Amino acid sequence: MTAVQPRQARPTGLAASPSHVPTVPAPPLSLPPIEGESRLLVERSRPVRSVRRTLRAYLALTKPRIIELLLVTTVPAMMLAQGGVPPLTLVLATLVGGSLAAGSANTLNCYLDRDIDTQMHRTGNRPLVTGEIGPRAALVFGLALGVLSVIALALTVNLLSAGLALLAILLYVVGYTMLLKRRTPQNIVWGGVAGCLPTLIGWSAVTDSLTWAPFVLFGIVFLWTPPHYWPLSMRYRADYEAAGVPMLPVVADPVAVARQIVAYSWAMVAWSLLLIPAAATGPVYTTSAVLLGGGFLVEAHRLLHRARRGAEDLLPMRLFHWSITYLTLLFVAVAIDPLLH
């Protein structure tokens, strides 16, 4: 007899059909990037970062904070010349041309001073010191900005403003950086003439001429420059001494420096009052000139008092920062006064 094979039991219920077996979706796999893809992503992002860093380095060469301070004196001079608000297109063209001129002068200054910048803590991060930009590239960049500034002002403003911008570049690069800075303690006094020219550029942009009023504005900035810059030189005296730059605080004692700061401060405040008859200014400028000038003199005399006492810390940066506030607010008053008077 043939043995009968027992029949296997058939599964019942849900397990009877594979289609009824519940399935749980598997969690998404976070696979690590393929080595080649990861390297490609890094290589693609690196040029973007490099371009941004290079652009920032070129911008740093132009010293944007100094440009801002120069432009603070340009627009008020234009408004005083106009007796109100000049055409905005003219203001924009003047600011662009003036910024290019200042950027050119500052870049060429960095190029010429790259040897002493390596010895000063304050300038140790400049692009020519760190090597982010080469000397030849900086020279070409600075010259190109200068040419563009003169052409832009000549075409969009007038020839007088373009000529004054060229004069400002030459005075700062040749007069201050090349001839005065490393030779005389009075370097910043006469070298500061270049920083006064934006007042003349702003006035001439509106009138295509020069009168006594813009030269009063010029004189304010000229007399303001030493008591603005010498406190900074006092703070970084060791830097300038190490670099062999004979700034006044390097070659003179603190009391002598403070006395000169006080003398220039009094001259500046007195000169600022000459704008009242020269431009027929009203109470806004008159009040501002008196109050702001009084505050400046107080800070200057405090510096002299600390120097005479032989204070360990003369706190020169207090006067430095106040000098920036003074010039800004005084020229704001120059701009507002013709609107109200």
C-alpha cells in the first residue's frame, strides 16, 4: 500500500494571504555623500567665498570709514551753496566721483605705506600686509579709481570739481604720504589739506565757482585735523615710533602735544564763527557752532589737564571720538540752516 502523505494545514485568517500582511514604511536613509560629490561641493563653494573675500579686501584698501567722514562735509557744502536741496542727480554724481577720488588716494596710500604698515599693530590687518592683495594689483586699482573719479566728475558735474578732486589725490598721495609723513612732525597739518578739499568740491559742484564761504568751510576742516588726529597718534604712539614715523606725539612730550591741540581747537572754533557773515547763516548754525565748539574746547582742556598732572592714561580717544561727533553735527547744522533761514 502506498503511504498517504498527511495534508498540511492551510493558514487561516489574515495570515492566509500575503496581501493582508501590514507593512511599516522604512525610515528614509540618510546616506553620507559620495566622496567625489562632497569634494565637488567644496570646490564649487570655494570660488564664491574667495571672490567675496577679495572684494572685501579691495574695499578695505579704500578705507570706507574715512570716505564717509569726507562725504559728511561735501553734501552740506552743496546745500549751503544751493540755499536748499540741490538736484539729487547732482548730489549722487558728486558723491560717486568724490568717493572714487578718496578711494584712489587711500588705496595709493596703502600701497606706499605697506612697509611701515607691517610694523604697526593698528594697520596689521590691511590687505597688503596680510597678502590678500598684491602690491601691483593695489597700484593698478588705486590709479584706475583716480582716473575714473576725474572722468566721472568732469562728465557729470563740471571741470572745476574734477580738477579739485585730482588736486586732492595728488596732495594726499604725493604731498602727505611721499613727502611729509616720514619727514616732519607737522605732517598731518599740511598733509590734511587734501581732506579739506571736499568742501570746495561740494560748493563748486553746485555753483561751478568758489567764493569766501567754501574757504571758511575749508578752514574749519583744516584747523580741525590736528586736534582730531593727534589724540589718535597719542594712543598709538608706540606704533608710529616703531615704524619710524615722526608724528608729533612721538617727538614731543604729552604736555607739548596737548598744548598744540588746545591752540588748534581755539583757532578752529573762532574760525567756524566766520561762516556767519561769510554765508549769512542763521540761528541754527550760530547756536550749533557755539555749543559744539564749547564742548570741543572742554575736552581739549581736559586732555591738557591730564597731561599736566602726569596721568598714566591720558584718555586721548575721548577727544578723538568727540572730534568726529563735532564735525558731523557742525556740518549737519550747515546743511539744515539754509532750509530754515
